[in-house]
Amino acid sequence: MPQTIPDERLSLKFLGTLLLLALLATGFVAYQIYVPIGPGSGTSDADATYVDIASGTGTQAIAAQLEAAGVLRSRYVFDLLRAVKRGKLIAGEYRFNHPASAAEVYARMLRGDVYTIVVSIPEGYNLFDIAQTVANTGLATRDEFLTAERSQTKLIADLSPNAPSLEGYLFPDTYRFPRHTTPAQMLATMVHRFRQTAAQLDLTQISPEDLNRTVILASLIEKEVRQDAERPLVASVFTNRLAQNMPLATDPSVIYAALLANHYRGTIYASDLQFDSPYNTYRHTGLPPGPIANPGVAALKAALAPAHTDYLYFVSDADGHSRFSSTLQQHDQQVASYRRAMNPPPPPPVPTAPRVRPHTHSRARTHTHAR
């Protein structure tokens, strides 16, 4: 009996050692998984760590990339997370601009939290506006994007075979692009979005000539009016004028002509109205040869289905709405009313009480007031 006591002590010591080792191992693994590592908090985008995971990359290769980039302490812990959590890891570029644990990194890759740059294109932006917007994000320079907009016309060859640029077919939307997206790739995405919208509106069921005509008309509508309810009415003005071979006489087309010639000065001058460009709808009847902007859904719908009216004129009022007229006399009255609203006459002067001046001579001066 006395001989069993040392054996029990050895067993307890051994178990204690195993328990200690297990606790140390658990603590080590927990440290590897849950203690953050990586760039400091508040790191700028320029100094952040980026890891680009190519499509089809295996888990071990992903872990090796992350470890080499300094956002994982051990690639083997990532393998362990994969074995426990499972799930599909999503390829793409990931940005690390603050300390993150291995568990957080793995969770981000499971939900596809890839880094992209937002490019928002409002309705009515033209190719110059879009190029500047892209330049502001740093994805490309303005000139690079303008060149691509004019050279990638193969993207719409079936829609507008003779188009000099992609104007009109870059659908207004909010896009998210990876950092290394090329101008050609961005443009392809925007044209694809246009094709999706065109299919929803049955634009793809008409001939390329009619489709291009619709897009041109929609671009004029988009630039002339901001109220969706008024777009079909503006469309009716344009279609009525076209039917009567009247110049459309729309200012946005004059501005676009000046932009193309690189001499737009921020406002329309008399020389701009006389500028001999096929886009100048004051000098040339019919639609301009191409779109002057990129229209949204409401403008496209209005171009497809103009309202049935006898309107030939419209002018904006002081509240930002449009007033429509069927005759030039009515239109002139509307214009005069608009000008009065924008430039009201000054209020009459307020009479003031006469001021009494001290007498410096023996005879008092009299003062009169203007009436």
C-alpha cells in the first residue's frame, strides 16, 4: 500500500503537466486567432495593406499571402479556422487599415468584404462629367478616361454603329470598382448596365436607328427638365417641333457643342448660339447627331412615350417647374412672367422725416422731399 502513493503523485503531476500544456496551447491558439495584428488604427488608404486574392486560390495559398502581408501571425491558424468554420472564401482585393484578428480576417473573406472605390454617376452627366468624376476617385486620369470613352465604341457597335463615343450609353448609377480596374473595364460595366435597362424597357426590340434616336431625345429631355412628371410633356414639345421641322432650340445642345470644341466658358454667349456645329439645335433642325448626355430611366421612358399635346414651347418658372405653351404669343407671356419673378422691381423708397439743420445764416433754409 505505501508503494502506491508515489505512483499516484506521479500520475497527478503528469496530468497537471498535460493540463498546463493544454492551457498553454489553448492560450497560444486563442492569441493567434483573436489578438489583432496589422496596420495601426487610422492608417490612410495610401498606407494601408492590400491583399489581392485571385479567383481559384486555395486556402493554404490565401493563408500564405495573408501571413506574408503581415495581417496574420500564422498561416496554420487560418487553416484551423477553415477546418472549424468552413464556408466559401471570396476572391478579391482586401484592404487592411487597422489591427484585425485572424477570426475577423476570416469573417471578412467569408462575406466578401472586398475593397472597392465608389463611382456615382448622376442622370444627365456627359462624358466630360464622368471622366472628371472618375479622375476624382484616382482610378484614372480625366484624359485617360476621355480617350477610352471615344475609343471603346465597339462596346455599342450593334446599338449605334457610327457613334463617335459612348455618350448616351453609360448608364447613370452607383458603381463599385476595385483599385486596378481599367477605364475599358469600367466603361464595359456602365454599358452593360445600360443594356440591362434597355432590355427592361424593351428598347432592344426596336431597330438600332430608332434606339439611337430614342437615346438622343432622352438625353435632351434629361438636360432640360428635372421633374419626372414633366418629362413626357417636354418630350411632346420636341416631337411636335420635329414634326413641324422647327429647330429644337435647346440650350444644353449649344453647351455640348461648345464642350466638344473645347471653348465652353461656363455660360452661353451670342457667339455660341451662332457656332456652326451639328449639335447646335438653334442653327440646325432635327435631332443632333448623337446624345448630349447619359439619360436615366425616366427620360428614356418619356422619349419612348411622349405625351399627346399641341405644345411647341416651354420655359422654367421661378419654382423650377416648366410652363408649356402652344403659341409663340403664349410663350412670350410666360417668359415675361418668368423674368418678372426672377427680377422683381425694387421696392419704393421709404419716406424719411425732415432733418432740422442748425441755422448758420440769418435766413432759414427750407427743405423739400421727393414724392
